[in-house]
Amino acid sequence: MTAQLIDGKLIAQQVRDEVAATVAKRTAAGKMKPTLATVLIGDRPDSAAYVASKGKACQELGMGSISEHLPANATQEEAEALVKRLNADKTVSGILVQLPMPSHLDEERVLSLINIEKDVDGFSPLNIGRLAQKGREPLFVPCTPYGCIYLLEKSGVKIEGANAVVLGRSNIVGLPAALLLIGKNATVTVCHSRTKDLAATVRQADIIIAAIGKTEMVRGDWIKPGAAVIDVGINAVPDATKKSGQRLVGDVNFAEAKEVAGFITPVPGGVGPMTIAMLMKNTLCAAEIQDP
Ligand code: GUN
């Protein structure tokens, strides 16, 4: 193995410890307790598991958490009324509406209603617009891309001037990751399902952020020697040796990539733990904005 392993679990724990220490100081000073309200609409088991782990993290860090659940057949009006109620609730610092929502709902409209000071996911058009524009600052950066950049910076990877290739252009990861990298003066290429000669494009990259949701698609011979590889993928593959009958792998073929890359995140234990850590950081930041 030539690559240095980027230990997301360890770095996420450091972020969580810092957040918990600041939360304790704020609470002792009688300031607003950082409190996250999660909104789950419908019954997707993966979404239910994600919101449960976000609530658990709040408790572990001394923060408050409120979990709201609407049925899969909730109306647009019900979803909007809930966001408006949480906007008005002075005990709520941050609001997170778990995505995807059921397809009959207008996601853009629901997200656009979240008060920008409570938009801890950074998905409101106002926050994304500020992230996209030069000289403007979002109040909150979307948690997974924020975690990716944090891992690169903590590992000492130079972003300025680097050729960065982002695989995937989703609203949740690929697009905001590309915007963040541009903001840090990387030269950024965003690849997607219509990109011609993906392998040749990825081979130019000093930094690769893989967020395409395709099991081990990025092969070792796609990677420039010494490149930093951040693997956002979480894909389940059958594994008879595991009790659950499956194991998780990324969008990058780790066994091949670790022999070529300079830095690499494992799956699990890389980007995954960072998402919740950055959400906790954003929720603390929301409380600091609302009650400095
Ligand atoms: N679904 C998958 N990732 C995320 C995330 O970071 N935030 C929200 N709200 N939904 C998601």
C-alpha cells in the first residue's frame, strides 16, 4: 500500500469533541442550546436510519433534538406548515428535511421555506446561491461535501491550483463539492453519466471526489500516482462471510486504488462519519448565529 489512509472516523470524532466542548460552554453560559429538528417524510428505512443517527449524535454531544415524522402521503401543505412551525420555534436552531422526499412533493419549494439561519443542510437556494458566487459566503455548507474538503485539508492536501475531478453532479454532494473546490482555487472538472472517456479525465486529477453511487467503478489504473481520493460511495455488496450477508464498499476499487493514490478514504470509516460531524458543527453554528 502506498497511500496514506485518511481516517474519517478519527477526524469526525475530533470535530465532535470540539463541538461538544463548545456546546457545554454555551449551555453553562445560559445560551440557546443547539437543537436540531429533523423532518422525515415517508417510511424509507435508509432515511429513517439516517435521521435516527442524527438525533443520537445530538444527544451524545449535549445538543437538543426534535424528530418530526410525516406519513408518505403527506400533502405539500402539511410539509410546508411543518417547516414554517419549526422556523417559528425559538428552541429550534437547525432544520433538516431528510431527502429524498416522496416524489409527489415539491422538494425545491419545501427547502426554500427553511429560514436561512436554520438551514443546517445548506440546501436552501439562498445558501447554494451564495456558495456558487464569488465573494459571497453561505451561512452553511452542505455536510457531506464540507466533510470531504475538511478531510483533504486536515490531511495536508493542497487544494489551491490542484486539478480536481468530481464524479457525480447531485445537489447533495457532487455539485456543492465542485463549488467548494472552485472557491478554494482548484481547477474543477465535473463528470457525470454523459462524460466521454471518464478514465482519461480522472487520470488528470490530483484530487478525486467520487460520488456516483456505482460500486467500485473507479479502478486503480484511472488514478494518477499520488492523487488524493475521497470516496463518498456507500454501496452494499453480497458477502457470505458477514452475519448480515453483505458489506459496504465505495465508488472506488479500494484494493487497487490504495496501491497508486497518495491519500485515500476507506469505506466505511471515511466520508460517512464526517457527514454527521459536520451537521453537528453546522447546528452549533446555527445556535451561535441566533444567540451569539
Ligand atoms: N439524503 C442523503 N444525504 C442527505 C443529507 O446530507 N441531508 C439530507 N437532508 N438528506 C440527505
